[in-house]
Amino acid sequence: QVQLVESGGGLVQAGGSLRLSCAASGSIFGIAPMGWYRQAPGKQRELVARINSGGGTNYADSVKGRFTISRDNARNTVYVYLQMNSLKPEDTAVYYCKAEGVLGHRDYWGQGTQVTVSS
């Protein structure tokens, strides 16, 4: 089992910044890529940013140049961060951390954290 704990959401004005954090603990040997997804009301969940165990990243076109994903592989915990700058009202959503299982292990999702950007 892997436990994911997210933090860092909140309310911010357009143009502001927020930093999301996700801590993955437990059977972390079974996970490798990690990512942030978001889901706005009435919309499907979408990939925001993803980082593999080697540090390679990919981003949704809508956040390129504004968001940065990073990762810290500690001994028993993997930390993933999402630095969000120049936030726009359209970035408003619930943001979810995802840990992708490898070698037959399952994926895991965090509980979600609300990000609200006011205009």
C-alpha cells in the first residue's frame, strides 16, 4: 500500500502563486512516475504535469512556462511538488496527486486539494 498526502491548495488572486506538495509513503518501491492531475466542475480529470523517477517531465500545454513539477526521493518517502505561478481563473480545480505503479503494482491517488483562482 502507498499513502499519498497532499497539501498546499487554497484561494489566490489571478497572477499569484501556489505550491502543492504530495508525500508518498509506504510501499514506494512499487511506484515510479508521479504526477498532478486536476478536475474542474463538469470536466474530466486531466493531466497537469508528470515526472518520472529519472526526473523527466511533461506538462499540459495550458500550464507550460507557468507550472513546474519537481521530485525529492527520500529514503522512505517520495515528495512531489507543483509550483504554480501566474495562476489564471481557468486553473481553478481540485488537484490530485497520482503515483503510478510499476512492475505490476497498482496506481494510487491522493484525496485532492482545492485550488481556486479569483479574477
